[in-house]
Amino acid sequence: MIPVSCGVVLSDGFVLCAQRNHGQAHALKWEFPGGKIEEGESAEEALRRELLEELNITVKVITSLKSVVHAYVDGPMVKLHPFVCLKDKGQLIVKEHRQIRWVKVELLNNLNWVDADLPVVKQVRELLDASNR
Ligand SMILES: Nc1nc2c([nH]c(=O)n2[C@H]2C[C@H](O)[C@@H](COP(=O)(O)OP(=O)(O)OP(=O)(O)O)O2)c(=O)[nH]1
């Protein structure tokens, strides 16, 4: 089971979505930026390291969401640890992804997500719907 952290990064009501690159697993699918948790690292430490490495940003973590375990067909079993965060410092530099996009919460379903992220998208929608009520 591969432990992975990812960030639902919010700014001005938009969510930062990232498209995986050609040549990677799940090429051209959309994900929340993040990556594998390394030995001796907490999920939150991994998130901060990956966001800095991949996108040159720091974040303020607001809350964690429920983790998702997903077994990819012919692929690894992934345990995804999602965090809702606010973008803090750093000018976004896209280093590894094909592209990034800031997407309104209600339009998140329009992207072609990696399978493990669908339950995360659902949690994000529920969380933000509830906070707008
Ligand atoms: N980053 C990220 N990976 C995800 C998400 N959902 C999901 O199933 N994954 C999977 C895809 C990959 O199999 C794995 C993370 O791999 P990665 O390639 O992004 O991580 P990494 O940068 O640490 O990898 P590496 O190239 O250094 O080996 O988790 C997600 O929302 N964000």
C-alpha cells in the first residue's frame, strides 16, 4: 500500500487542480497536487514538501479529510491522505504537471480525475456546500 498526501488548495473560492503529465502513471488525468509519503515523514510534512517541490508554494492547512484507499487495476493500492489548505506564500511554478487550473468547486466534477480522487472531490463539495449554507 503506497501512502500518498494531497492538497485541496483553495484561493478566492477556487480549487487548485493539476493534470498529470504524459509518461506518468494516470497520464493526463487530474489530481490534487501531492505525492508519496517518504519513510519517517508525516502526511502533512510530505504534503508541504511536495507542494514546494512541484509548485513552489507553501500552504496553511485548515483540516484533513477522510483518507481514501483505492486499488488501481493492474496498479498499486494507494492510501490517499487529503488536506484542505489555503495557498500561502510563493508564486506558482508548474514544474512537473502538464498544467494546473483553478476551478470553482461546483465545476470540479467536469474534470477527468484519477479514480482515487473521486471520493475526495465529493468530500470537498460537501464541506464547502455546508459552509455556504
Ligand atoms: N499526487 C497525487 N497522487 C495521487 C492522487 N491520487 C492518486 O491516486 N494518486 C496516486 C498516483 C500515484 O500512483 C501516486 C503518487 O505518485 P506521484 O508520482 O504523484 O508521487 P511522487 O511525486 O512522490 O512520485 P515519484 O515520481 O517520486 O515516484 O498516488 C492525488 O490526488 N495526488
